[in-house]
Amino acid sequence: MNFSIQSLYNWYRGLLQNPKYRWWVVLASVAYIVSPIDISPDVFPVVGWIDDSIVIGLLVSELSQVVSAKLKERSTRVNDTTKTGEPESIDIKAVQLD
């Protein structure tokens, strides 16, 4: 089995992008951060906090991207509903006056 940090990151990001699993991943990430059972225990002053800070950083960055995409989608949806379906330009027939 070929394991890499990049594949783990892509898996985590893919789960956060999927609305079906998003809240489960958020809850699992928060549980991992709060839990005393870690890859490196928190009893070691600096080393124990590294894995928690990595998970916090990933969670915050990915959730901010999800929120940004949702806000952008919402603003385009609002802009689409405010349009009345009329063209944005007005055709005018010019008449030359002598």
C-alpha cells in the first residue's frame, strides 16, 4: 500500500467538499483535537501540539474555502434572481434630423 501525506490530505479535503460527510468530518476533527488519544500525546509539550495544530490548520483552511464557495454561490444566485430577464442593453433606432 502506497501511503503519502498528499493522498491523506486529498482524502480529507474530498470529504469536506462532500456535503454528505462534511459535518461528520468536522465533528471527528474536533473530537481528535480535544481527545487525549493522539498520534503524539499532548503530555509532550511541543511535539504533542504539532499534530493538533496541523488538524486545526487543515480544518480552518478547508472550511474557509467551503464557506467562501457557498457565499460566492449565494451572491451569484441573488444576482440571478434580481435580473428581470430583460436585456442589459437597449436598442435605439437613430433618426437623422436635417
